Amino acid sequence: MKLNRISYKKDEKWEYENLELNDINLIVGKNASGKTRTLNSIVNLLNFIIQHLEKDFEILGKYKVEFDDNGVIYYYELNSCMENNSLKILKESLYSKDREYLIRKDDGTGQIFSEQENKMLDFSIDTNIPAIFAKRDKLHHKILDKIISWCQTNMYCRFGSELGKTRGLNERSLQEIHDYSLEDTEQLVRNLKISLEKAKYKKEFKEKLLEQMAALGYYIENIKFARYVNGVYGIVLYEKDVKNGISQLELSQGMFRAFSLITHSLINLYEHKVNLMVIDDIGEGLDYDRATKLIKLIIENAQKSGSQLLMATNDRHIMNKTPLKYWQVIKREKDKIKFYSYKHNKEIFDEFEFTGLSNFDFFSTEFYTENDK
């Protein structure tokens, strides 16, 4: 299963239609064009479906989503608002070309298809809970369970954030952890410790991690975990020809971000636990050479893992080194967002290839809008 297409409208203030996602996607756009907001709208919906959304107002508005399950398309629609300072779901539905699976009204009542009984069943739930979550049942409603399982395995990396730089583990947690927390990339210490010490592929994983860091020009010979003065355990990296190790707090922000992102990307490569990996501002804070090499590694890891990859950037170096076939150019006109992709603007994208100009020129000259003229 994968996320095929999504549309979103928040009141009359902000909207986009038919963002069609491929296996590899790079949203490019100017500052304040809506890149981060688009990523947030997608991740917020997935988290709301599995009831992991912290703030109700983040899900407000109308969604229409297409899930592709080996060629079978399922359409999920959700419309919500705030009423008396509480979230209220106004409409919710799930259907395919051949069948309705879920119909839900604004009073919380609705009908859901039971595969076990081969008929629609009535239900009534709270108006602030998504029915797709509340009615999950592996026996009666298999498609609901399948969609929720897919949504549970998304990873959101905000590359411009710390990505776990100031987060560690206490001694008790250090001994008791057994499961990854891949949905939270701030949990780097936890996730890395499992991969280096508990995973069956730990030796191969470590070699691959050091190899990919070296490809970026970071020559690390060893990785250890150490107790800091405050009693918290963290990561210590030992660089080639440098006697003393460097704690995660002492690492440059760019080096640590690259280390964290590659670590999580490789965990997914070996574990196949992430269906959708979302990365905002990829390459932020890195020089040209490292930024371009990083995105190449992340794309290769995603392709090998089978995960969908959705990234966003306004970095010209990233744009120049990412093939146009992966691009989703975002253009904002007041409160409406429009996307230009290779799939729907193939002639324009192909025509540009013959100009000899850089990918960034395709963006900066707005060559992608030729059909709009």
C-alpha cells in the first residue's frame, strides 16, 4: 500500500488539490510557499487516523486521500471543524470504485461494511474520534486495519531541528529498551543502540553507517555509548586520527543531523518498518558537497527499503543533484497551492532537458509554468 494522492482545504484560508505522490518525491519551492505546511498536513492526517495527534486544531479542514493497494484504489475523506472549543468530525467516508466501506455523519452515527457478514452495520461513536480508528477490526473490517497499519509506520524528520542532539537515555532505559521508536526521530540514542547492540544485523549495520558517513566526508572509526556528567547516556563518535571521542553534544549541528538522518534511513533499510519517510528542509546547514551526497544516499536507501520518500527543500544544491522526475514544484497564489510534476507536465520537463541549464534554473525561471501561459 502507498499514499497515491491527497487534497486538503482549511476553511477558505489555504488549500491544495491532487498532490500526486510517487515512490520518490522532492517538493521544491520558495520560502513561505507552503512546503512545510504541506508536509505537516499529510503527517497530521496519518497521525490523526491512528490517534497520535497532540493538538486537535492541526487536523481541521477537508481531506481527500487515495491509498493504492496493489492497484486497488481506496478513497478516504475527512471533514472536521472546531465546535465549542472541541474537535468535531462533520463527515468521514471510505470507499473504492466498487463499494462503500464507511459512511459517517456529523452526529457520530454511520454505517460500516462487515466483510464477515457481507453487509453494512450501524454504529454510533463520539464525534471527535475518527471512525476508521474506532471501528478497526481485523475480522470484520480488514481494509480499515490495513490502512491504520500503514499509517502507523510513518517517519517525520525535520532536518532543520536537533534530530535528537540533546536527547539521551537514563541508565534504566538504556538496559530495558527493546523496540524502536522510529516515528520519533528525536529518539536517536534509543534507536541506534538497538541497531548496534541488539539487532541480528548489528555488525553489517555499523559498517554501512560508517561507510555512508565517510561518503559525506565524516571519517568515523567507532561509535560508543557513554554516561555524561548529568547521568544521561549518549553517543560518542571516534573520528579517524583523533585520539579522543566527541560526544553528541559537541558535534557540529550539520554533522549530527546527517548522522541522525542516515542512521534512521539505514534502520528502515534493514528493518523495513517505515512505509512513508518525510523529510523537511533536507540538507539544511550542510555545504554543497555534503548536501548533494546526502540526498543521493537517502534516495538509494529508500529505494532499496521499498518505502515512499517525501522530501522538501529550497536549497539550490539539492535541486541541482535531484533528477527532475522526482520533483513536485510548489507554487503559491494567495491561499491556493498548485503543484507541477513530471507526470503531469512531461513535455515541459523533457523540453527543459535540452536547454543545458541546471535544475535550479528550471525552478528560478519558472520554466515549469510554460503551459500556464
